[in-house]
Amino acid sequence: MIINSIKPINDKYMVVYFDDGFLFKAKNSEINRLGLQVDMDVDDDIYERIYNEFGVRRCRFKAVDILSKSDKTERELSRKLLDSFFAQSVVESVIKQLMELHYIDDERVATNYIEMNMSKKSRKAIKLKLTEKGVDSQLIDNLLDELYDGDSELNIARKYLRKYSDITFFNDTKNRKKVYAALYNKGIGIKTTTQAIEEKIRKLEETF
């Protein structure tokens, strides 16, 4: 394989790019020890050793280190590994291994996220966040149907309205619009917001 380029990323590390798309990051001293240079035709045995040592083994070590700090979806972990200068082929190989060992489990990540956030985030907001994390849309819907408490969004709206203790506040159309807008931004629908406002008004009326 031919080395296309060798680029420094800081004072201690460089990235070596091969003509087949493989790349790896290593210390300057390691690259010098291997005697690697631009346009060099690397022997197949040496290339395989570099691929396994600097590619697969270090990528796997990095992945496990990331997962030991916090659970990640397949997409999240892939992005972090690619950002750490591991080749696409290496990342795909390591991800596959870790999925088989259940180190990566998008369903587990999604389930935990829903359970931790359904008391403070709307169904819509949760789905948006999990979609950003790369969780399959159908899996998200299935888990939300199974786990999301139907009263969660109403409770979020109720908590938001706690700060309003003056019944005259709700008599002002502009104030109501502000409440609807604020809760809409939290993913709360008009019907749920209306129910929460009506409940709040009834409770304030009871205090007089």
C-alpha cells in the first residue's frame, strides 16, 4: 500500500493516510521508528501489522474507554471514533464486534433516556433527542408507546404554571399566548396546555 500523506495534528501526533482509505494516528516517535514516509510502498506484512495494532486494537481500546464513561448509541460512538482519526473500515469493524458483545445497544440507551427524562421532557422532545443520537425512529415510537406515561406532558405543563399565582394573569390574552408558546417550545401540545391552564384557574378560584 502507498502512503499518500503524513500530516501533523499537534506537536506529538501525526496521521498517516494510505491510498486505500486507511489512516491511523500515532506518535511522531512511532512513525519514525516504523520508517514511514510519503509515497512509500509499505510491505503487506507491515501494513497488516499497522492495521491491526494502530487501527483495530487502538480503536477498540478507545471505544471501550468511551463507553466506560457513558453509554453511547452506535452513531454517537462511530462519530467519536472517526473524530479520533480512526479509519471508517476500522470503526465499522470495531462497532460490529462491540454490538455482538452488547457493549453497544441503542435500545438500552433509548430506554434509559426515556425513563430518566419523561418527567421533565415532552414525548416530542425526547423523540427529537433520540433521533439526533441515531436511534431508529420505529424503535423510538415503540419504546415511547411502552414507557411514556400519558400524564407526563400534563405534569410538565402543571409544573411550568406553578410560578403563576395571580388569577388575573390568565385573563390577559397576551399572557396566555406566552404560556402556549413557552410550552410549545417544550413540545407540549395546545390541548394539554389548555387542560393545565384550566386546572390552574380552577385551583386559584378555589383559594378565593
